[in-house]
Amino acid sequence: MRLKLSVWHKLLLLVLVPLVFEVIFVATLSMLLSYSEERSDSYETSKKVSYSFYDAVSRLFTDMSRLVTNFTVGSEEQSKDLDAALASAINSRDIIASGMSLRPDLADVLAPLPILLDRLANAVKDGRSIIANPDIPYRKQTKYVRQAVLPLMLEFRDASDKVMAKEDTLVSEEPREMDRLKLAVITTMILGICSSVAISILAASVFSKHILKRLVTIEENAQLLAIRAPFKLNTTGFDEIAELEVALEEANSVLAETRRKELAILDVATDVICSLDKRYRFTAIGAAALPSWGMEPDDLLGKSLISLHTSECEPIIRAALESIAQVETDTQFDSQLVCVDGSVKDILWKVSWVNATQSYYCVAHDISERRAAERMKQRFISIASHDLRTPLSSISAILTILTSGGKGELPERAGQVLTKADASLERLMDLIRDLLDLEKLEAGKVVMSMSVVSAMDVCSASCDSLEFLAKSLDVKIVRPFNDASLYADERSLVRVLINLLSNAIKFSPRGSTVTLALKNLGDMTEFSVIDQGTGIAKEDQEMIFEKFSQTKSSEASTAVKGTGLGLAISKLIAEAHGGSIGVESELGKGSRFFFRIPNFKDVEEEEGS
């Protein structure tokens, strides 16, 4: 059964095991050192006791020898010698008695000595009694001393020799014992250090295997997760690291599923969806690259986006991508991409920069057909402006001469036909002019002649131009009475207002009124054209300002026909002034067309205020 230890428990064990061993090692070493110190102190004590014993024995033999010698030669200081011998015997007995407690190792050989010394002390005391008795002859005194003291001295010498012999034996063994203790201390230290190193290595190995190595694996898996590479599955244990591994595996599963869905989207997308690193190399790309560009997605990974384009596109692409990364915003740009078959396609790139991943995320839309249509449109406009406009102008001049009688009177029927032909030709000329103007406005080629303009003058010029048309259709135009100063191109504003008024007049019933109004909105002035016509459906209002668009009511009407370009041109003119255009209408309740133009601002007056 495996223990379910947490990381905290494992770390605690890795710390406690070496710590416990170190405590045991230090305790053992301390005991050895303490024992060595005790043996050293005991050795020093033994030497002191030995010195005291040797000194006492030496004094005893000296005093006893002097006593025997003085008795032999008949010295007069016998009493003093007896006292000295007695004192030496007592002193030696006391020293030997204390030595027995300090030197238990010599107790067996020291035990007879106190008894001998007591006997010797008694013999000396008896000698003193004999000397103090005048009735005992000197010869008998000497004989007593020899017979009493000398045997005891000889017996004491033999006993002391045994003590010294054993002392010599113990002294000779003491250095060897100290050497053994020293060797034991050194051996213990070496074994302790080696064991400590081994335990440390084992702990490091366990830490590396059960913790560090697993953490490294988690780090590698996290990096693999970041680049969406296959995982190294190695979930073991029941600790917090195992929980982290399981969480990481679950995250990998979720991301893999998300990635699968992303790839499914990329594979079915008609546009090429891809991501680039900060060096513009492909890191992911959808399957649409094959049908769109003729290139396998796997072959494009790691390639530079710039290498797929013409040389003229390189500075444009670099500048666009660098700008996106600096401002961290979305943008789009066009490029010419070279396909595998050598053909060049026009691509519209929509790019976003994500700073967290240091990556570009792109959608590449093939606009080759749009560009081809634009080129065809340009060719058509060129044809319309040069190849059609010039001959149509000549035909118009000829028809004008014929209808005015410049070539003589024409039959009535012929005049009517020529008048209709001239009207049709004029509509065709208007269409060509509108097409040319629309193209110039869309391309930004029209230069506005900006100046201070009176809103009232714009209204008057427009109403005067359409007065005949309004009378012919029995429609009354109501002009505004207020005025405003605008900063605009007066000719362009008149054109916009004529477009709106003419539409209102054409689609208004007879006997109705078209109202022209001005309203100051602060920074803007609003021109409004209000009619009493049939109104415009809600769904038509959203597309009425697009090119070639007309409402269903105008399409159904046979009396009123248009090119569908007037409102589109009006919108471009209003936007070129920084304004806007719009419509408010309900079916059966008429319509209100309006456009807003910025007012003129006097810089000096603003600074003064």
C-alpha cells in the first residue's frame, strides 16, 4: 500500500531524516569526546596520585632508614627520628587510603598497605616506649627496632613494588587506550560525514525524482501546451503536484477540443485565416490556402508572409504590420500575392495584433474579382468619358441645329421625333456625367473649393434652377427665410440640394407642396426637403443612398425614371464636407430628406471669447 503523502510531507521528511541523523551523529560524537575527556582527567588524576604515593613511600623509607641507622650507631636524636618515622607512616597511610578511592584500579594492591603502615606505626610507637624506659639497655632497644621495623619495611617494600608494577602496567596501557579513543572519534567523524553526504545525496535524488523532475515535466508540458504540441503524460502520486498535472492535462484536453473546433472553422472557411509571429512567419494557417493560393498549409508553416508577395509589396506590408504592432489596433491593407502557378492575386488583409502572444492574426480575402471589376469599371468610364462623350456631344449639337431650324424647316412629325431624341440624348449625357462625377468622388479626385457660403444663397440657387420643373408638375416650393454661414463648396451644395428637390418634385402629386427648411444645430446646419409624396418603405431607406438603387415605388412608376446615382453622389459630397445625409419617411405620409454641413467658425471671434 502506497502512502498518500503531500508535497509538504515529502519535504518535511527530506528535512527531518538528515536532521535526525545529524542529531544522532553529534550526540555520539559528544559522548565519545566526553568519555575521552574523562579518561584524560582520570589519567591526570592517576599521575597525581602516583606522584603522591611515590613521594610518601620515598619519605617513609628515608625516615625508616634514618631510624634504623641512628639506632645502630647510637645517635642521640633517636627520639626525633622516631617522631619523623611515626609521622611518615601515618601520612603514608592517609595518602594510600585516599588513593584507593581515587584509583579503584589499584585497590587490590593498595589494600594491604594501610594494614602494614598501621603495624609499622605501632612498632614505632613501641620503640618510643622502649627508648623512654631507662631500665632497658641500649642493646635491647636496638635489637627491638631491628626486629620490629626491618621485617615490616621489607614487607612494605614488597607490597609497594607490586603497586608500582601494576602502576607501570596501567601507565603503559593508558596511551594505547587514548589512541583507541582518538581513533574511535576520528572513525565516528568520518563515518558521520560520509553518511551525512550519502543521506544528502539520497535526499537530493529523492527530491529530484519525486518533486523537481516532476516540476520540470510540468514546465515542459506548459511550454508544449503554449505551442499546442503533444503532451508528456506522466501523472504519478497523490500530492499537489499530481493534482497540478491532472489540471494541466484537463486544460490540454479542453484546448485540444478548442483547437479541433478552430481547425474545423479554418478548414471550412473560404477566406484564408492564419497567424504570424513577430517576424511575419506563419505559425498556423487554414486549409483554404490550398484552393485559394495553391499552397499546402503545412508547407507554409515557418515561411515569411513577405516571401509570398511581389517585391513592390514588401515595404507596404512591413510598414502596415509594424504600425499595427505599435498602436495595438486592427487594420487592413491590400497586397499582390504570387500563387504557385505564377498568377498574382489581389488580397485584402484584415490584421489584428495580440501583444500577449506577440502574434498577428489575419484574414486574407481574395478581392481579385473585385479589382478586375474595378478595372473594367475604369475602362468603361474611360470609354464613357472619351469614346462616348465626345461623339454624343457632337450628336447633341447637330440635333440642336436641326430642331432650331438651322437647316431649314422640318416636318412636324420629324421635329417631334428629333425633340424626343434630343431629350433621350440629354438623359444619356446626364448619366455619363453622373458616372464620371461619382468615380471622381469615390477616388477622392474632386477638389472642393471651400469658402464661406450663405445657406440662403444655396437654397435660392437650387429653387431657381427647379422653378420651371415645379411649375410644369404643379408643385409649389416653399423657401426658408432664415440663413446660416457655412464653410463649404457652394457649387457642390447646390448640386446636392437640386438632387433632393428634383426627386421631391418628381415624386410629389400635383397640387402638393415641397418645403425647404434650414435648422441651426450648433456646429452644423441642417437642410431639409419635405414632400407630400407616397413615402419610402423602411427596407428601402437603408439602401436608397447606394449606387444604382431605387425604391420600389420609383421602379414601379413609368412616369419617373432615374439613374440611381443622384443620392449616391449627394452622400459622397456631404461626407466630403464632414457632414452627413439621411431620410425620414413613412408610406403614405411623405418623406423628409436632410443633409448636414458644418458651420463657418470665425477663429478670431473664438479666440476673443
